[in-house]
Amino acid sequence: MEKVFSSVEDIIADERFAGWYFKTDQRLYSEWETYVSVHPEIQPLVDESVLLLNQLNTEKEVPASQVVSAEQRLLQSIRQKPQQAVVRRMYIKRGAWIAAAAVIVLMLTGAAWWWQMNRPASVQANYGEVLEKILPDGTKVLLNAHSKISYACNWNEDAQREVWLKGEAFFHVTKTASKSRFIVHANEFDIIVTGTQFNVVSKEKTNSVMLTEGSIILVTRDGKELHMKPGDFAEMNNGIPEMKTVEEGSVLAWRDRKLMFTDIPLKEAIPLIEEHYGITIKLKDASLGDKPMRGILSNDNLNVMLQSLEAAFGLKATRQGDVVTITGS
């Protein structure tokens, strides 16, 4: 049920109002603006709340009539909802509401500061884009198309560094003087390192790790550990990591904005292209899906890639918006 505001204290205690008043959270700011536009009847309460907080922040004296009115509402609220009262028992005088409101302001200011310091940051690569990001500790991350990482903003040298990945990324982790751990959280596992280079895929249907330098520990959801060395490639299968032999070049070709095919059928290559560019590919003839694909294609521009696909494999690609139809030449 949608929240109903009947008093100034209700307004001040709402997190959306706090985000709007202190301008610390754009999402909360927008939600509060929307709420007030839909419920204009609360505008007088909002104005009174803003006036009171402004006066507290600037240390101006609140008019006596306003103090009395607010005090009466506070007392009534305490009597009706004693289990939720901020002030349980106290001698009430004219400054009581000011004291209570000041406490609320301090709490909200503290919460706003904490959120500002600990709010998660995120970086996302668009379709068809490969994006590089330098994290607060100096770690370099290369994001594949339609991939995203999230992390806290307040890293320090002694703290554990954590990143959450959706999609695919290559990490070159920087060692800290205290050798603090760097952890990548993926869909089906966590990766624990101190300083190394590795590729991670964390997608709905595909989850894998390739280590190119140093050492890492892959930790599954049931707590099992797999210690990996350079050249190792592990792919998850029903929650269990399986070691496989793969060509490093084919796994990491995306870093150079290329697609490398090693004798896979076209029907297996299509999902890779669709995911990279956010398009739909249709085969005019289903038998084309069995056509073997082997070679390297440029992958930084959809139109160029389609032209290369036509030239290299004797196909015809017709594009209409986000839909590409492939036929035989």
C-alpha cells in the first residue's frame, strides 16, 4: 500500500524526502518529485518540513507558533505509536520538537554522508563497445560489449576490494602494499586474487575464467576451491568448474575488437554476434546454420563485420534496423 503522509515528522523520516532535500541520490530525488506531483495535497507539509530543516541548518529561531504546533503533533504521534517513538519519555517544553527534529537532521545528514561514501559505482559498456576503466586502486578493467561492473567508491589500501560483474571483462589487478585481496563476484563463483591478469565471463548461460598471469582461486557457490595457474581455462557446468583446453587467442580476441572462429558452425557463432551488438540474426535457410566458421573478423563496427562475414564465408547479410537476415550468396 502506498505510504500516506500526515505530519512533518512523517515527511522528514522518509528516505525519498531525505534524498531530495540533501540532493545525495538522483533516484530518490526523482521518486520524491514524482510522488509530490501525484499528491499535491502534501505540498504544505513538504514546505513546512523544508522550512524547519532550513532553519535548523542555519541555526535560525523557529516561530513560537510553529514550535507549539509541531510539538503537539509530535506528542500525539508518540502517544499513538509509542513503539516507534524517537523520544520515549522526556520533559516536554517548547524546544522539544526542535531537539527531536535536530536529531533527525543529524541522522539524515549522517545517512546521506554514509551513502555518499559507500554508494556503489558502476561502469557499463554499450552494445558494440569495448570499454576500459581504471578502478580506484589502479586495477585496469577492459569491459566487453553489453557488460557491467559495480564496486564501492571508498576503497583504501588495507580494505578488501570487491567487484561485481555481469557480462565479460579482462582484469589486470594491481597489488597493494598490504596485499589486500581483490575479489570478483560472478554468477556462479567468486575469484580471489592479489595481483594478476585474467578473463571472466559471467552470463546467464556461460560462466568461465581464463588465467593469463599470476594465480587465482576460483570459489564455487558451495565453497569448493580451484587453484588456477597461467593458461588454465575453467568453465562452469551445473555449478562445477571443468578444466578445458582452448586457444587463448580465441578467448581473448574481443580485447582487440575481433571475433575469432575456430571451426564452429554458424548457428553457434550467431548468438555471440547478437549479444555483442544487441541485434537479431535470422537464417533464410536453416541449413546455413551448419556452415563451418573459421577465421578472424573485425568486431568494432556492425556493418563492417557483416561485410567481412559476407566476403570470408560466402554469405549475404541484409540489415533492416536491428534485424539481420543471412542468405547464401
